[in-house]
Amino acid sequence: MNPLYEQIKERLKKYHQEQLLNFYDYLNDSDKQKLLFQLLNINFQKINNLYSSLKTISIPSGETIEPLEYFVKSDIPVKRRRELENQGTEMLKKSQYAVLTMAGGQGTRLGHKGPKGTFELNLFPKKASLFEILADKIKQANKRYGIQIPWYIMTSETNNDDTIKFFEDKNYFNYDKNKIFFFIQDKLPIVSADTGKILLSEPYQVHEASNGNGNLFKSLKKNNLITQMKQSGVKWIFVSGIDNILVKIADPIFLALTSSNSEIGAKTIFKKDPYSQDWVFCRKNGKPAMLGYERITDEITNANIDGKYLYRDVNILCHLFSIDAIEKISNLDLPYHRATKKNTYINDEGMKIVPEAPNSYKFETFIFDSFKFFDNITLLRVDEEKEFAPIKDPVGIYSPDTATKLYLKEEFKSIFS
């Protein structure tokens, strides 16, 4: 008998996850090795602990909730705006700025087969993928500031190979490929919501998923990219997702404001619907944080000073981090959150089951949980129609059609401005 098999069998028994070897005897030699190798690299104690601790969600008591100061971009006086623009421009010209794009997802919800970044929009007169749109924005910034911005792209194990091949096929969008760095985020097994048992996606494969955008810090460290950034002189890193096609990739005002006030910054939009499920920025026990919708009372929602709402700033995943902040967070453990999902799985008879209702938990860390390790965060509220057009759903306000219209509107303005 394979000694590795015996070792893993004992480990599974210890953590009550023996079901993962239910079909081992029916697998070919290659699939047996794949399964054993995957099981060898899973921290079962961690998974069991996460399931136990996050099975019920409790609201901490005794927390002090206070508002965070924020800047409204459109309200900044013209003279001050020019000062910030000049300050940020000089910073950008020093070639100490990097861009990090989170692009680990697939385009499944959009009916697209492949990495989400390869999804194309009809931007008359041409079609362009989300990756190409972002590449064009970075190239425009390079030209404007006379620099060559390094571009870090966080993929997932699921889409990494396809993403790299896409860039190769597109000749890296005429970007210097030596300035583009791909790295893979970590993943964790998915468990049954009822039992905590780890699910199989195939008889030979554990069902795993990426463990949230908060993993970017440890993934950067794991891939030695923080050291590489420091050696190349990077001081500030702009972090955003792949799907917001209105993202301002190098905003001198945002850079100047953040660097003058804190080590971290976030762009926000105003929460128009006070009763939506969007989380809002706040200060918890004196530290920057996000407040979940289940904890937002009418009193908090309507709190204002002279008509200026105190808890209406929504995170749009546009962040600035100093290199020191990135390094600091990479050495800390962010808390995990539970997400309830519908996931296919292999049942005890070896049949693939497609559930009709949410049946499983995935565990994720989030960038916003890093805020509490700092005394302050710079919040810059921006105009949603100018800077936030994410593509998340086939139809609706965050659809390709809506995003395309907003993008073309902004492009038209820039031509005649």
C-alpha cells in the first residue's frame, strides 16, 4: 500500500474528513496521485476551526462606532485641487508607483467562458477586453508622466494559465512584458453548510475556491514580490479589481491626498439608497473599518452634520497602499468571513449533484479588514458616473451595457475637454 495514502488516511480520520477518499480505489493511478497531493496540502485543522467558529455569525458587543473624515473630490476648491494635482504629478514622475489588478475570477455570471479579464466590450469602433481597457489606461498614464508603471496581476489557479496565454496571444497589448507580473492567490476547500464536511468537485478532486481579495498581501509576500517592489523603488501601490472600466489608474489628486494624510487610501461613492445592503466606512474602537449592513441602524444611516451624512461612504475597491503598509499587512493574519454559496458536489454514490439552493460555505479574507491595523485612512468620495462602472451582471446597473455607455460618455468628454 502507498505509504502516502496511509498517512493521509490517518490525517483524514483525525479531522473526520474520511469521505474524501471514498472513491480512491476506483481512480486510475494518475488521478490517485493528484488527489493525494491535493489532500497533502490542505490544512484540515484550519478548515474545521473556520467551520466551527463561523457557523453562526455573532455581532460583537461594546464596540464604539464613530464616523471617518472624508474628502469629496468635486468639492475640493480649484486652488487646492491644482496644488494636489501638481503634488501628485511630481510623485508619479518619480517612477515610484505600481498598479495591482485583482483578476482571479471567471466570466461565468456574464455567460463568458474564460477569465473575466478576457471578456470583451463593444467600444465603438472596436471591441476591447477588460484587460486591454486597463492596459490602455496604464499606457496613457505612462505617456502622461514619462514613466513605465509596473503592473501586478493577481490571478487564481483556475484562470492563471488562460490569463497568461491571453496576454501572449495579444502581444501583451504592446506593453513591456518585463513590467507585467502575474501571481496566483491562495485557495481553500469548500465545505457543506450542514455538516462541515469538505466537498469533492470530482471523485478525484477536492472542491476549492480562492480565499478572498484579502489574500493579496500574503500572496505578494509568498511570491517575493514585495521585496522586488522595494528593490525597484516602488513606494505606492494602487489596487483595484479587473471589472471597473472607469477606474482612474493613476490619479494624482488621490495620491497626493493619501500620501499627505495616511499610509492607506480608498475611493468611495455615496450610498444613495440608505437601506441597501452595502457596507459603509466608519471607525470602530478608534480604527478605520467597514460596518456591515446588518449593523446599520436608522440612527447611523441618517446621522449628519449640516446635511453632510457621516456614514454613507461605500467601498468601490480602489485603494492606495504605501509599500510599508503592504509589507506590514503581509505579516498579519486577516480574519476569515463565511460566504454561503451554491456549489455542485459529488455525493456518497459518486453522482454529481447540482443544488437548487445554497448548500455550502466558502471562507474568504477581505482587504477592508486590514484597515484596522492603521490609525487613519484617506477617503476620497468620487462621482459614480465618472469613476465607477463595474461589470458584474448580464443586465442591470452593473452590466456590460450600462458600463459601456458610461465609458463612452467619459471618453467623448475627454476628447473635447
